[in-house]
Amino acid sequence: MLQLEINPIVLETLKQHFLKPKNSAQKALDKYIKLLTQQISKSILLGRNAWMQTNDLYSISVSKQRNRGSQIGSEKIRLQNWLEDNNLELFRVIEIGSNLNQKLSVVKMTQLVTFTHTDTHLTSTQDIDTENLRKLLEHQLLTNEELYKQEYPEFETLTDEEIDSTYDKVPIDMTSLNYYLIWLKNESKYISEENKKQYELQADTILRIAQHTNGYYYQKKKASSFGRNYYEGTSVQNVNKELRRAMLGHCYEYDLRSAVFTWKYGFARDCYEMLDKKESFEKTFVQTRLFLEDKNDFYMTVRYYTFDDACKLSREDKDKMLKRAITAIGFGARRGTHGFMLNSGKWKNPALVEIFKYYPQARDKFLNCSIIKKFLHEQNLIDTYLFESCKSRNDDFLRLEEVRTFSGSLSKAKVIAYLYQQSETVIMDYIHGEIESRDITVIARVHDAIFVKNRLGERKEEIEYLLQSNTENKYWHLTMKELEPFNRPYCLDKAEIDAHRLRIAEEEHSAVGYTSHLLSI
């Protein structure tokens, strides 16, 4: 867990100005630091952009820090104001936020502040045999309770029914998550320090809360106007895949295969009926159908035409890049290379430019590949059909700001994304219900993926058949992946393993020496 250590001069100066009542300076500063720590932790948990990472900056609400960060003295002076007036501020504002657009301020810590991290201990049965570790556990549980109340302050006022309707409860494999934390701190080699700091704080927060709740973590639901279900703060949705595996432990992940393209293909026949086409339906959407029926062959062919021998990327990295590009096409990615303005006012490059950022020649080859050209054309036909259908019906959601460009015009890509995400939620709700009707508990959901502790087996085919029949789309399928928990890291047993290896080496050396002695007789 993140802690802020403050230069003693701050407290000493505060005590000199506010002698009475006794300990008022300490209490006021402790409250102020507690709130600041929470804000800095949240900034790290939610992630910082490259500019903020490079310059060691954090996003916080200065107004919240000023108004809720403690008052002191008979005149109730805000501690933030006093720190600024006495040149003892703990942070300086680099970029001022705004309540109008709900933008936080960007700040930089002063030299009066240093960061430290405290470890979370998962105490074993053997450890509890010692008095010192009993005291450690008692202290830790107190800390966990404080964190729990900090993260869920409204729980005391909510009924059990209200909590269930507002939060999703996720079972946490605490042993696996603890091993992940140990691995992250001691053995991970290819994770940047900034990301490592974020992952550690996320994992530590989840583990501490799970320890307090006997193995559960609560995720506050946050509905999206597009239809998807999101969560506020740290959740299974926004953590990295390794951390997700660590927190869920051994389980099975079932994903909708090629979900957006399968969904679109469900409208292909209606789209075809609106076209003045001489070629057959099968030829009109041949590449989309081939993609859905044999995706591996599709990727293999596109990979061949996209990357030349000079490209040093591994096959796995090439396929990852192609998968991102194909997915972007599914959500209306454009061929062009010119950027555009988001509704927030920020400039954004087209998706395909970002995906092939360091390989522009590969992007050109990708877009000029005859298969991709035909695939793009087919996707555009369906997109245009869906877009024009919505406009002709004058659907209510077209009035939403979220489906419009910065200038106020309707965005075809955003309209398609809205339609898909609405349908995705309905389909996943259906799958969720069918799984639980077969006495299998769903432990987590991430958009088009669902996680269960028990393997579906033949029940997977049953659910697929029902989904295909109800939607009249034979391409709906679930793909299964087994997730393994994090095992005990090598660093915990390094001394014992090294001693064992040394003992074996010594025995082998002695055996060789003894054999040489016998041969010399």
C-alpha cells in the first residue's frame, strides 16, 4: 500500500503556530495526508499518461484537498491554505482542473514528500504460531478495515439488497494474488516501473479488501450509455490480464468468438436484399464468411501479404497486431492517416495509424491486400445499411452526444459501436442466465467474456445451439480458455533450491573423485 512520508519540518512548524489544543497539529496533518494519499493512490490505480509518468505528475482534485483536507486553529484555517502561505505545500499545481468538465488538476509533489510502499502479508497457519506474527496480523486487519471503509463508505447506510443491486461481488483467490504480488516485486523483468507501481497498488488494494471480507472484492456498477456494463475504480475489467488471472485463480474463461463480426453478419442477408447486386449473396460477403469459418487461415494469408522478411516481429506479435487491426475495422476504423478531434477536445490519430505506428509500410501493405480490401468493403456495406436504417427510423439514441463528432455530426462508427454494445450486453445477459440455470456460478464478466469456476463441458454446445437458434445466426460460438492461478514464486524458495543444488554438486564431485581413486588403484 502507498504511504506518503512528510519532512518533519512541516509538523514542527505547524506545532509552533498551533500549540493548543494538544496534538491538534498532528491530527490535522494526519487527516490531510490521509486524503492526499487516497487521491495519489487513485491517480496511480487509474493509470497516468506518458507525459505524467515522465514528469512524475499525478491527477487530483485540489478543491477536494483544500475543502476536506482538514482545518486547524480557532479560526478554522484550511490546512491547504496555511501550507501555501508558509511555503510548506506538499504539491504544486502544474495544470489547473475544472469543475465544468470534471477535469482533475495535474500536480507534482514537492521535495517535502517521499513515497514508500508497505507489503501485504498473507499469513499462513504456521506463521500464526508466533506471537509477533499474531500482532502483525491484528495490525494488518485493522488497516484492511480502514481501507474497506475508505473504499466503500456508503456500505454502512445500504441494505444487503441495495449492495447487491449496486455492486458485483467477485471471489478472490488470495493465495494466488499474494504470489502475484511477490512475483511482481521480485521476479517481473519486462514491466515498466510506472506500470509495476500501478499493478502493485491495484493488487494490494484488492488483496487487503478480500482479506477483510473473507475472500470477496466489490465492484461498483457503472452503466454506459452505449449499453455495456462497466465498474468504477479498479475491477476485473480494467486490470491487466495477469492480475485478472491472479485474482480469479483457477477458472474458465468463455469468450464470444469474433463477436462484432458475427453480430454484423446477422444483418448481412437484410443488407443484401437492399443492394442492387448481380453477384450472389455468398460472393458479396465471401471474406466475412471465410473469416468466421476459418479465422486461422484468414490471418495466415493476411500475415503473408502484410509483413515482409525484413520485419523482425515474431509470428505471435504479428498476429496480435493484425487482430487489433481487424477488430478496429469491425468498429469502423478508417483507411485514412489524418487524425481527428474527440468530443473532449483532444486530438486522436486513426486506429490503424496507432496500431501500425512503428510499421507504416506494413500498414500500407495491409490496406492494399486484396483480401482486406474486400473485407473492408463488405464491412462498410453492412455498416452503411445499419447506419441508414437507424436514420430512417429516427432512433432516439441518435440524439445522444456520444454518437456524434466534435462538430455535432452523426458518426457512423459511433452509431455502429452503440448498436453492437447494446446487443453484446443482451447476448451476454442471455448466456449468463443460461449458465446459471445449469447450476454453474458466474464469478466475473468482461464485456464479451464470462468467467466460471467449473468447466461447462457439453453445456457449452447446448448454450451455443440455443443462441444460434434464437438469433438465426449459426456463427455464434464460445471459445474456452483455462486460467491457472499464480504459483509459489521461485524467490521464496531460492535459498533452499540453491542449497539443494550445491549439495547435489558436492555429492557428484565426491563421486567423481572416488571413481578416479578406484581407477588409480
